[in-house]
Amino acid sequence: MNDRDDERRRLVISMTATIIAFLVQLGVNFLLTPYIIATLGAEAYGFIPLVNNLIGYAGILTSALNAMAGRFIGVAYNRGDIAKANEYFSSVMIADMALAIAFAVPYALIVMFPQTVMNIPSNLVEDVRLTFLFCAIGMEFALVTSVYGGVYYISDRLDRNAVRNIEGNVLRVGVLLVLFCLWKPMLCFVAASMLALNLYQCVANVYYTRRLTPQLAVRRSSFRMRAVRELVSSGVWNSVDSASYTLLIALDIFLANRFLGALVAGQYSIAKTMPQFMTNVASMLSSVFAPRVLRLYAQDRRDDMACSLDRAIRFMGLTLSLPCGFLIVYGTDFFRLWAPGEDAGWLQSMGVVSLLAMLLGSCGRPISNVYTAMNKVKVPSLMFLTCGVLNIVLVIPMLMWTDWGIWSIIIVAAVLDTAKNMVALPLYASWCMEIPAKHVFSAEVRGLATLPIMLAVTVLCRAFIPARSWAMLVATALGCAVVASVPCAFAVLRREERARIWKLACGFVTPRHDVDEWGGRR
């Protein structure tokens, strides 16, 4: 087996394992969320993403150090410079410990006075206090051991990461069910189950680091302030990126809570569930391509890097458009089954706009792998920051002085995010890679060509087959995807890619010696 075949094999294994892990996580969230909503109510449920977002705001500072750690450690490790890799590894670990101590102070203050930060009904104050405490503890452990989480990226063993995620989510379900069965259901039990998941992942990351990259170890003698400054000087733009994400995306539930109340924020949190799931799909798929892009850049294989980006963008569009097209048409049926006590039409109307913005923005998500590998994160971060500032400048006055309500939050963010991801970032990526911009835009257009095809198939299907049960909804989704997949394959895939898939398909149903190089019988 040559090197290129080995790369493809590892990519397929990593992608398959990662997808399985994500499906397990999706299944867990899919089954638990309606149970939590039915048990605690929409108003209480909204505090789960709100608290997670507040805890996540610490990433604005930590990303300056940690965002590029995997890149620097990975480049040094893959070039055989183990001493240099250990300098980065040890320096990040020790610096993260200092950050964790610093964050403990504001976290403690919020735990003592949560109602000064959030709009909390009086009957939920203690529950939200404990929820924040458990989430903060999980964040502290994750921060201290974050450098170990890069092992899967460095060693190109994302399949191990997938196994860790599957095991962690099984543990999370077990802890949550035990707590809900033994005591009166509380919001903090959800946070406690997430804490168990975080602690397990921290332990697993340390274990796999010692197993997959035994040359990497934290040593006080390897700490170099120079390495910290180098990482921060490069990662500061990722910190700007985190701040921009907060301003443009992650602040929405907080703004809804403060300006529109806990109930509206809770309903919006439910409506965002599927767009958030799809965003996680995009992040997961994009991460699968990241190690290959880094390796190609380190080996100075720029043409292969451009081809890999083209395939990744088209694959992303194809993968995301099928479920998004179905949810746009069948969304009301989905929410009626998934959150039976809520207004399905209202949830669907909020969810559709967020879903479309997510799709348009996530199609080009693999482009971020290029910026990270080439250490060209400054300009994308400034673009993101501009959109984030514009979002706040526009949304807060609209919330105060208009009757747009939640729509001011949804629409402004959707327009700005789409403009950034569909236009600005592809233009800069083409400039960095020295390829024509039309190549990147062509990949996006071909990837998104799946959406109108899936919409047409789904609209026609719903005219005759409404979904009144989960079995019917799932069967309809699978049927629409199968019917749409044939024209989508011609719209998205290139001829040689279709030929390769046909060859693989024929290889499954015929002996290898009976199939020629084009997939036909001899």
C-alpha cells in the first residue's frame, strides 16, 4: 500500500469513527432533551445553554494560548523535532494551570451572585447556582488538561477520539438517569452529568497521549516563556476569533434572557437545538480533514492541499444539505413530536432562519483548516470581529427601541454570518493558497446544489405523506435522502469521484478479480 492509499484509508477510518461517535452523541442529546424539557420546562431548560455559554466566554482568553498549540506541537512532532514539541507541550500545560487559577475567582463570584448576571426566576436561583458551579468545575479540569486533547490531531488518530466520545456519552447518560431516578429532577443534574463526561474525557486524553505519543510529556525543565509568547502572538487572533464568535453567535441566548425574559430565551434555545446539532456536525466533519491539511502543508504539497479543500467543501455541502432540506420542510412535524408541549410552528419559524444561516456558513468551514495550518489567522479574525461588533451595534438598539423581539437577534446574526462565511473568507483563502477564487466559490456552489434538490423531493413527499409518528418521520427522511442522493451525486461529485464510488460499490457485490478498473465486469 503506497502512502496516498494509506492516507485515504486513515481518512476513511477517522471519518467513520468520528461520525459514529457523533451519532451516539446526537442520539443521547436527541433522547434526553425532550425528557429534560418535559420534566423541567422550557424556561428552566434555557439556562443549560446559557450557563454553558457564560462558562465558554473564558475561551476568549484561553484560545490565545491553546488554539494554535496543536498546530505548533503537531508540526514539530511530524518533523521529528521532539525536543521542540515538548517545549510547546510543557509550556502550554503550565500556562493553562495559571489561567485556571485566575478564572476560579470570577467563577466563584458568579456562583455566589448568579442573579446579578442572569435573569433568573426566584424558584430557580439555587438550581442555577449549582448548575453554574458544576459547569465551572468541568471547565477548570478541561482547561488544565487541554494540551492533552491535541494528541488525536497530532497523531492523526481521530478514531481514538471518537471512541473516547462514545464512552463518555454513555457515562453521561448513566449518571443523568441515576440522578433523575433517585432524586427529584433538577437542572443541576444535567450539569453534573456533563461534569462526569468532562472528567472522563480529561482522563482519556492523558491516557491516549501517553499511549499514542509517548515522547510528549510535561516537564518543568521544558517550560519556555519564549514558547508561550510565540503561541500567544499567533493565537491572539484566535482569541479575537473567540470574542467575535461570542459577539456574533454565542451571545444570542444571553441577550434574549436579559431583554426578552427567561421564557423566550428557553423557547429560542429549543428552536436552536437542530441548527446547533448541524453546527456540531460541520465542526466534526471539518476536524476530520484538519490533520491531512496540516500534514500536506508541512510537506509543502500545495496542489494536494487545494484538491483536499475542494473535496472537503463539496462533501460538507452534500452532507449538511440533505438533513437541512428535510428539516426545513418537515420541521413543524419534528417539533410537534420532539417537544409536544410547545408551539411547534413558532419553534419551526425561528429554527428555519438559523438552519439556513448555519448551512450557508458551514459549507466553507473546512477553509478554517487552511488558515490554521498556514498560520494565517489574523485577517479571518478581523473579519469575524467586524461582524461581531456590527451584530451587537445593530441588535441591542433593535431590542430596546423596536418590536422585532427575537427576530432582531436571529436575522441580523444570520445575514452577517452568511456574508462572512460565503464571501469574505473564501476570497482570502484563495489569496493565501494562490489559487483562483472561482475554484473555492465553485466548490461551495456545487456543495450547496444538494439543497434545492432535497427541498424539491421533500416538498413533493410531504404533499402526500405527512409525518404523524417518529417511525413515519424517520422513514420519510431516509426515503427522501435516498431519492435525492442520485441527482445530488451528479450535481456535487466529479466524474472520477462517481467512478471511484461505483467501483467500490461493485467491489462489494462481486469478487475483486471479476471487476475491471472502471467497476465493470470483465
